[in-house]
Amino acid sequence: MPSAPLPTADTLVEWQVFGDQQTGRLDTANNRTASSIEIVEKCEARDAEVVKALTPRTLWQKLTPW
């Protein structure tokens, strides 16, 4: 994601606006990373459940309730 544009004038207000815009972009970028990690973790958990359900069990495993 590109950086916020630098202020053209050297006023405090323009630098404050730049800071707000830049921070908002960082929040968006950081959220994208967290969302990606969450999606991967959910997919891995789902896949593990499928593998467990499809793995053949021995007779002893079928007789034990746990």
C-alpha cells in the first residue's frame, strides 16, 4: 500500500492530516495481515478435522469412547 502523500506546505495542520492518513493506512495494512493469518488458521483447523475423520481407526480405537 502506498504511503500517504507528504504535505506540500510546512504547517502543523497539514502534518497532522498526513499523520492521520498514514496511520490509517498502517491500520489497514496490519488488519490485512491479521485477517490472512486468521483465515489460514481456520483452514488448517478444518483440514485437520477432515484428515482425522477420514483416517481409518483400529478396532481398539473404535471400542474406546475417547
